[in-house]
Amino acid sequence: MIKEINRNEKQARSPKEIDWRQKQVWSAKELVQAGFSRSMAYSLLNRSDVPTITIGGRKFVHRQLFEEWLMAQTQRIV
């Protein structure tokens, strides 16, 4: 019984089980889950005005900074 509970706790804390909306740093995968197409997600990560983080060869965006950037883009249009 105790071992089963511990296994369940480990499964609940698995990084794959974390909701993408709760992550602080998003990859193209999370941008797709947020509603962008795959090609748009990669285009956004390659734009010079989007605040990206590069780790190795991969690009990420800090969720809060991206949301602020996106709101600023929306306000420019309106």
C-alpha cells in the first residue's frame, strides 16, 4: 500500500504531467498548445523582437514576457 502511494506521488510530479499553462518557460510545443500553429510558433521564436531564451540550439520564451509582448502587439493594432 505505501509503495503504491509513493509510485502515485512520483507519477503526479512527473514533468510530463505538468500543465503547459503553469510552465514559466515555453517552447514551440507550448506555443502550439496555446493555440498557435506549429509554423507560427517557430516563426515567433525566430523573431528578433520576441524576448527569447536560447539554451543550446533550442529557443524558449518566458511565458509572462511573451504575454506582455503579445499584449503590446495587440495594443499597436487597435
